[in-house]
Amino acid sequence: MLMQWVEHPEEQTEAALLRRRGIRHGWVRARTPDSMPDRGAMLHHWNQARAIHLPGLFLPSVANHADHIRDALAIMRRVREGESCLDILDEPRYQRRLQPDFEMLAAVHSGHDPQEIEKIAFDAVKSGELFAEDLWMKVSRLSFYEEDASVRFRFSYGLEMFKAQEDDPLRERLAAELAERIFPECALVTEDAELNALLRDMLGLQPMFVERIIYSNAPNGGAQFHQDVEQGHLGVIYAQLHGRTGWLALPRSALLEEIRAFLAEGRVLLHADFDEGQLEALCHLARDRERLVDALESEDQGVLEQLLNQSPMFTRWLVEHGWGIMLQPGDVLLLPQQTTDLCCWHAVFCLDEEPGHALSFALAPGA
Ligand SMILES: [Fe+2]
């Protein structure tokens, strides 16, 4: 559902707080229920790199997978409480899901990622023989903010830092299958006939669901503004299974325009969030589109990072301009990620007082 800004939360029983890493951005509520977009509108939005919201698409299957979702929430809780995922997955109920096709090896440390909690290596086995090696599941925190207990479980293979050079469709498929063994609710996405028909129609091909991530956004957590463009991927599908999340999602071109318009029209509002020097730096960026693009795409966004992620006034501006989406259990969000010029930038907030559960898979052209 589209989000609506709420001025007086005490008068709105269903109001939810946008809060991330200690910053309270403000209150929102869901606007009148959305209906499913028709296929023509979906294709149009996809080609413009706009997020596509499919409300309630998975509602029936979320109910069918209630046991798996409950089980995943238990794994997430135990990881948060400090248990080793290696020990958890060694339990008979999980080994029954993995054996005889996947052999869990040891915990490995990538050594370059301070957000990593645990990384576990797996071999794929076929007829008792080693079939493929160096598949892995990595459990990470999503931020260093102490009160943010968000975690994610990412499934992939090979060298993390040199992914583009690997390109191994077999191990890519096996890593995806590994995710489905540990979190069987992945089948919600892979086996949904209506979703797959929609995607085939829109993309002109049957996509594979790769680079799977199971997300648990926790109170005070979520994701800062980013894009997910990767060579060989078309976009991302996100499915909310438990809890609610609030999103800001818009094409890069629209984000650039909103930044420039906000700095031109809303400058007076910014004094609440920025000092004079920072304001001058922002306006300097906004005066030149290329300069703004360079800042947005750079590793260190500087004061622009503050505007995007820490300015309640800018968050409100984007919500009031129709870029806010509220996801409830059973909702699906498609995020086009064609190229850096044509992709959907997005930021996420957890809207509840307890952690949620969601799936996020990359869409890749099928073999
Ligand atoms: Fe993302």
C-alpha cells in the first residue's frame, strides 16, 4: 500500500513509526488498499525502473507455509541470542532437509567483512560423490548500530569479492537450492504459478531466482538508500512473509529530481537537519546533475548520505510525493535493476516492535 504521512499519530491508531538506527523520521499509515496492477502497467513501470507492488499476492501461500515461517523465525531468534548457526543446522530436523544432497562443512571466515556473524561452507553431493564445492551461507548483521538486531542469511558460492569472474550457473543453481532446503518457504517465490506467469509476461523469459537472501529486519533497522545493480541480473524480488516494512523506492532519475527539487523548494526546512556548511555543500552538488550522480554512486556519499538516510524532512518529502510503500505479510515488491542509469533506488524501515521475515532474490535470465 502507498504510505501516507501522519501529522498527529495519537489520532491514528494504525500509525507506524519510521525509525532507523536511532533516528525517528516520522509517522506513516497505509493509504486505501491497492489493487494488483494490470500487466500493461507493470511492464510500463518496469521499463521506467519503478517499483512494482503486488499486494497480497502470497497471502494464501504464507498461510500454507506458516510452520516453515515460524521455524525460520526461531532460527533468527536463536542466532540473535548468540547461538552458532552451525550448531543449529546440525540438529536432526535440519540435517534431514540437507542430507544426502548437501554436506555441511565448517564455519569459515571471510576476514574482510566486519558485519559477518558466521559463514558456513557446504558441498553438494550426488550419488555419494562430490558434485560441487564451495557453496556457502553467510549470516550477517545489517548495521553496527547496537540496538539494530537485523540479520540476513545470504546464499552464494565461490569468492565473494570476485563474483563477476566466477559465473558458474551450476553452483549458482545449487546455492539457490541450498537456501530452499534450509528455508523451505523459498518455494513461495519459486513455485507460485501466478507470479511466474507475471514475470514471464513482463520479462519475456522465465527468470531464475539467484543470490538468495533471507532478511530479518528488526526494530530500529532496515536498509539505507541503495541500488542492487549487478551484471547479469535484471532486478530483485522481495516478498514480505512476517511483519511489516516501510519502503522508499523510486527510479534513480526521479531520486535525482526529488533531491534537486527539495533543495530548491525545501531549503528552509533543512535548517532542522543541517548546518550552513552542509547546506552549501548539498546545494553545490545539486547545481550540477553529473556532480550529483557522481556523489550518489560513490562509496562515500558524504553529506548526501545524511540527506538520503538521516533527514526526516527529506523522508517526509518523498512519502508526500508518493514514493513510500508499506509492505504487509503476503505482499511482493519487484525492484527493476537494469543498469545504474535505469534502476530503482530503495531504502527500508522495520515498522514493528519485533523482527520480521522476508525473502529477497535476484532475478537472472534463465538458462
Ligand atoms: Fe536492496
